[in-house]
Amino acid sequence: MGSAARFNPGSDGTTAVGVVYSPAAQAQGPVNNMSNPVPQDLLTLRDRIDQLDRRFVELLAERNDLVGQVADVKRQSGFPIRDPEREGSMLADRRMLGSADGIRPEVVESLFRVILWASRDRQASLRAAVPVKVEPRTIAIVGGLGGMGTCLGRMFDEQGHEVLVSDRETTLRPKEAAARADVTVISVDIRATREVIELVGPSCRENSLLCDVTSIKDDPVKAMVDASHCTVIGTHPLFGPAINSLQGQRVVVTPGRILDDRWTSWLESSLRAGGLEVIETTPDRHDRIMSVVQVLTHYSTEVIGRTMQNLGVSIEESLQFTSPIYHMELLMAARHFAQSPDLYSAIEMTNPNAETVTTAFTEAAEELRRLILDGDQEGFRRAFGEVSEFFGDFSKTALVESSYLIDRLVERT
């Protein structure tokens, strides 16, 4: 590491010519002082805007009250929280209204997408997706004091179930909790998952359900099948416990052994009642896909972070010259390294397809490195075109959705 070149953009003290995208500078806003007082006409207009904003918030509060009534109707009728057809027609209508009044339709759509998200979140908090008559279950969460264990425990508790928490600091031990439970959820570190499964599996009643929440599925599901005599369903929440809402988040379920079909429907309905989207697949297919979704993305982020550190990049200086894309990628990299190294090492090191993916990454990086250093414009164009063809129509979708993200990021800075 010590022999790496030092790379300090802007280290000569020069500044960029033209507009500088600086989140820190933009956050300060305009400076008003005695030499440049705010015009009275502007103050008058701002006061009128403030009054309109207060009316707008009052209308949102009125809408929120109606959403509460909607939640009650949906719970009584069993109608799902999310209605994609209704949302689609509503957004199209609001876009037309905006256009008719001279407001950019994409601005109106962005606003109402946030309102719709808040509406779904409120409906979920009012248990709109929880059946009126819920048969209370006893659910043991081994590792229930951890982030994901706490998140799932809260969800099951809100649905009216009894939640037993077993963890290192609790007097309730894992085997005792499993013996008392209708459903046992293993929510521990990936490296400890098999050991804990082998400990509690024999205590699970034959008519009960045993689940795990790890980011790999093949080995844990096999371990649960071998260690128990009950129904086994692996799960993988595709989100972290620090999220603001479960609404719209996804969870993968991978059945291992189904002795009672009622457990399958119970688990999926419970997850959906929490606002989650359920995806069912096999453990092997899950692990192959996650080697790209997790291992490849985490590995590439770590390589970028390590490279920046080895180059001695000044984060502060680079932000003075940042484009929105670089800012977004830097945020994701810094977010990654603000979390637990043990979590990411476990995800990447335990996936059975890690070697295949990391080797392919290294080979692709070397191929592009040679094209760039050799100045091979034709080869670069050919490789670029091949990848573009691989992404196909998704590229068009990506342009639209990434533009939306960039706009929101620029707004915040």
C-alpha cells in the first residue's frame, strides 16, 4: 500500500472554472446581510408562499385521515394495501392535471409517488393487511436482540403474535424457546447459523415451522432439514434492519421441507401483511443470483474504496468537483464502509459462487485496463457495445430511473 501513487485532485490550489457542484457550498444557501437586504416585494411573495404551504400541509393531513378510513375498509374486506392499477391511473391523471396547469408532469409525479408511499406506509401501520381474525402464534426469534431479529419481532408483534426473544443476553435459551414455539426463526451471524440450527433444530416440534434469515440459502436450508423433523422454509430479507419502512421491500422464501402447506400460506401472508413483497425460489438458484446481487456489487464497491484509499484521494476536494453521478457512487461506497466488516465478509466468503464471480471481475478489469492503456479505441468501442447489447432495453429504464435519483440527490444538496 505504501508504494501506491498519491492522487490529490485540486492539490495545486486551483479551482474549477464555471459552476462547481459542491454539496457543502449549496447547503449554505444565499447569504443575506445589511449590504444586500432581502427586497420587501420578495418578502411579501414569500409570505404568500408560506400561507399556501400551510394550506397544502392541511390538505395532506385531511388526505391522511381518509387513508386511515381506507385502511379500515381494506382490513375488513381483505383488499391488499397496494393496488398497482389504481396507482398507475392516478399518477397518469395527476401528470395531466399538472401539464394543464403549466407544471412539469415529472415534478407532479415525483410528488405523488412520495405521497403514495406514505399512504401505503400508514395503511400498514394501521394493520390494513392483517386479517381481522388472526390466530395468534408463538414465535421464537433466536438472535432476537440483533437488528434483523428486532425488526421481524416488531412485525410479528404488531400482527398480534406472541414473540419469544432468545439471545446471548437473555435468560430464555434457544432450545427452550424453540420447544415452546409454533415458529422458530434463526436470526444470527451467517457463520454461526449452522451451529445454532443444529442446536435448536431437535427441539422444534414436528407440527411447527423452522426458518432462517441468512443471505445464503443452500447450506442453512439443508442444515435445518437435517437437524429437525418439522416444516422448513428458508428466508432472506433483501433489506437491512435500519430501513425506515418495510413497505415495498422484498423477501425471498426458499422452501426446504413442507410437511404442512398451511405453514407456507401462513408465512407468506404474514410477510405480505408486513408490507413485504414475497419472491419464491430454490436455495441453489437464490445463491447463484445473490452471488451477483451481493458478492459482485459488494466486492466492486470494496475495490473502489480500497483504490481510492491507496491513491490518497481527498474526499473533500473531490466533492468540490463532483458530478451528481460521482456523488451518488461515493455515497454508496462510504455507506458500505460505515457498516460491519464482519457482515460483508460473511456474505462474500460464504457464498459458494464467490470464486467464480470475483475471478470474472478481475478478468474483466484487466481486459478493460489493457484497452485503456493501449489506447485501443476500436477494442474499447467493441467491448462497450457488447455490454450495451447485454443490458438491452433495461438501459432505457435505467436512464429514466437514475435521472429520478439524481434529481432527488441534487435537491437534497
